[in-house]
Amino acid sequence: MKLRRHLSRTAVAAATILLAAPAVFPEVASAAVGEAEAEVQRIVDELERLQTQADILAEDYAEAVDQKGQLDVEVVEAEQRVAAKQAELNELRGDLSEVAIRSFTGSGADVLGPLFSSPTQYGEGLQRDQYSRVALSVGTTTTDDLDELIADLDQEKADLESKRAQVEALTQTISEKQEQTEQLTAQYVEARVDAEARLGEEIRKEEERRAAEAYAALQAELAAQQQAAANTSSNGGGGGGGGGDTSNSGGTSNSNSGGSNDSGTSNSGNSSGNSGSSNSGSSGSSGSSGGGSSAPAVSGLAGIAVQAAYGQLGVPYRYATSLPGVSFDCSGLTHYAWGQAGVYLPRNSRAQAAATPRVSPAAAQPGDLIFYYSPISHVGIYVGGGQLVHAPNSGTVVKVASVSWNKVTAVGRPG
């Protein structure tokens, strides 16, 4: 593939530069190292671009599957309404037939006799007119009632056909999205494997640097928000939100440099980060707000959700599934984990983001949902210490990984 060949050539060139640099003049060596670093950054940029596109496509696919599932239910309900309306109309016509027969048999004025004996010879308008005449004559209904019932049935039929057409269109969309997602995901996986085989350490360090830089910015933002809240409440309102946040921030700042979730090799993080994260990791049921006085308190059920997610480690990724012990996609895992805690979450990441209260990413607590990209296209469940459990993409399994804070666009707090 074109990208793979490009990465291979780039990797060889970068490695050659890095090895040869010490043997030349210092200024030449400096330029060579700078060029190699720039090339590593370009490779990481390309890997991030591919992964983002693949995840967005995967979420589009999952969203289409979810919409089709809802439409399938609506089609069944619409079919039931059509059947009920049809039965109601048939019952009315049956009643009118009996009335007509009782009223006109033997009288020589059976205006509906031909209609019953050969109805196909009469148009719908004539049938309706004749039924209405009988109905009016015996006082069982009115012309408006009959017209309304027929109009309702026509509307229900039209609605049913519209939903069936939407299902057909979505079925085609799902097929296309799945194919596109699988192709791009395969391209990303191949490019990453090739790049890591040649420049794995340099790529890991660059991803760590980006994640740590992003998290440092989040911490600074949170500190500013807390200071502003403290200033506005200094007259006796009580600033709040400090304790749980501070311990979490301190616990995760170092562990973030343990690597991006992309590589899947950063579960251990730095030892200093892990030792500092124990406080954060144990705060899932502490009840601290984790996001200032306006943020929702951490749910006492968060620990159950986290343990449920841990219980699915190693389960294969599969698009648009939520099958414990069998397969998950990213939102399927969070849907399942919080479901085990008795909390319902919608079935795709964008809907989950819309359904959960937001907290500052720097104030994330165990059990919170970590959302990536814009539009939101990936989600994992935060477990503390700068790590999350997630189902990354096709070809992988549910795993623990360091949060790629530079890709985080929102944090939601269920419960």
C-alpha cells in the first residue's frame, strides 16, 4: 500500500539519520535529529488521521445499525396499527352489511344488493357513498366518521411504506459503512504495525508527549475554573469540588505519559504515575463531585460499572455488538458495563454523550465515560490513574490503555 511504502522509506531514512548523526559535525547532527523528529511527528499525525477516520466511520456504521433497529420496531408497530385500522373498517362495513340486508331484503329497494354481490364493479367512492347512505339511515355513524376512518387507514399505510423505505435505505448505508470501516481500519492497523516495527520507540514517545501536553493543559484549565469558583463563593458560598479533583489530577498527570491507547502497549504506564494514581483509582465510590460544585457527584454504582468492564477484558471487538463474553464495540462495552450497574445508556457513543452530564476531562473519575473526536466517535470507561477500559477497533480486544487526552472531546458521568 502507498502509505505503508511511504512509512517504510521514512522509517529507514529516519533510522539512518539517527544512527549517523553522532559521526558528523554537531550542527549537521542537530539538523539530522530535528529532521528525524519532524518525520516521526508526521508519521504520528498520519496514524492519528487514519484512526480518527476509521473510528468516525465505525460510529456512523453503529449509529445506522441503531437507527435501523429502532425503525424495525416502528415498522412492526405501524403494521399493527394498519391491521387494527383495517379490522375496524372491516367491522364497520360488516355491521353496515347486516343493517343493509335487514333493512332492504324483500323491500324491492335494496340499493346495496349489487354492491354485496359484485363489489369489484364499484369504485371506492361509490362504495363509500352507499355505505354512508345506509349508515345515515340507521343512525349508526356519519359520513364524516367513515371518511375519517378511511383517511386514518390511508395515512397509516403511507407511514408504514415510508418507514419500510427508510429501512431499505439504511440497510444499504449499513453495508457501505461497514465495508468502508473495515477497509480503513485495516489500512490503519497495517500502517501502525509497519511504523512500530521500525520506529516504535520514537512513535511511542511522541504519542506520550502529546497526551501529557494535552492533559497538562486540562489541569491548568481545571485549576483556573476552581480558582474562579472559589473567588465567586468567597463570601460564604463554599467553593466545593476541590478534594476529589485534586487527588485525581495529581494521580494521573504522570501516568498520562505512559502512552497513547493507539499502541495498545502502554497499560503499565510510568511507575510514578501508578503510585500516584491509587488515590484516584479508589475514589470511584467516594461521592466527591470530581468537577466542581456544578458537576454531578460520582455515582455509588460507578465501581460496579468499572468491574463489569474489567470482566470483559480480552473479548474481541466487533462492530455494533454488545454481547458479554462474545464481542463488543466501544459503545456496546460502556452500554453493558453501566447496564450491569442498573443504569441505562443508549447504544452508540454520540447518544451516550448526549445523555450524560458533562464534567471537566481533568476531573474524570472512575466510571466516567471518556469520549474521543469531533464528531464523537469513540468511548471508553475511565478506571483511574489516567487509564480506561475500551474496545478499540476491529482486530483488537477489550483492553486497558492510557487515555489519549489529546483526543478527548468530552467526559460524561452516568448514574
